[in-house]
Amino acid sequence: MPDSTHSSAATLRPATLADVPRILGFIRELAVYEQLEHQVVATESLLAEQLFGPRPAAEVIIAEVNGAAVGFALFFHNFSTFLGRPGLFLEDLYVQPHVRGLGVGKALLRHLAGLAVARGCGRMDWNVLDCNAPAVGFYRKLGADVLPDWRTCRVTGDALKALAGSS
């Protein structure tokens, strides 16, 4: 895949270390939108280490309109045992409100789908909150199945340490 993709509204490019403050800003904006800002504990130094350190845990694509960063997609690879192939998991997709409807989100998803195909992935997955009806409708319009039978399970904090046996 080329390093940048152009849509009628957006230019897409891989994030760099210099983008970390903007990425954290987008994460905070997304959290406010989802009414989950109290859960954001990420810092610039944590993101720099996890995205650009010796063993990057995820990748980020930045969307720009007229040279200004207006959105991002953060993703990583997982693995499907059923398919015997890697998958691409979209952790976060965010486009600032003032440019929604210009095709930026669609461009980001198409770019990620292209990366998934180019990297031999068997599927692309992400989560969406039930209460985010505009996003659910947007994803369905692009051909995504919203799976009714699957629920996300999560263990964090003290519960994670207890499960690990190191409470």
C-alpha cells in the first residue's frame, strides 16, 4: 500500500512520533463523544512507547483535510484460528465533528481494508457501542455485519492481576 491515500476530502498517512500529542487529543475527543473520558489514562509517553517503541503494539493512520489532522484510525493485528490467517482489528476510529459527512471515515475504513487485503488478513473487526446509532448505520452501509451474538469480555486492573495470580 502507498504511504498516503487521497480521497476527495482527506489525505491519509501513517502516523509518526511527532503525531503522538494529536493522537492523544483524538483519543480524548473520542472518549468525550462516548461519555467515557473518565477511562482515559493514556499519556503521550505511553503512546510513544507503545506505537513507536522497539515492539509497536499498534499502528495509526492520520486523516488530514487541508493539511490539518482531523481524524485517526488505530489498529493492530490479531489472529483467526478458524481462518488460519491474521486479522486486522480496528481499536479506534474517530473523525472530528466539523468534517463528518465529507468521506473521511469512509476513506479511513477503505484504507484499512486495503491494508488488510494486502497483508493477507482474512477479516477486519471492530467494536461499536449499541447506543452509537449513527456509527452502526454508517458501518452497515459500508457492508459491515453487526454481530448480535458476540459480547466483548474484558478483565482490567485488580481483576486482571487476580486472574494472573498476582493479586
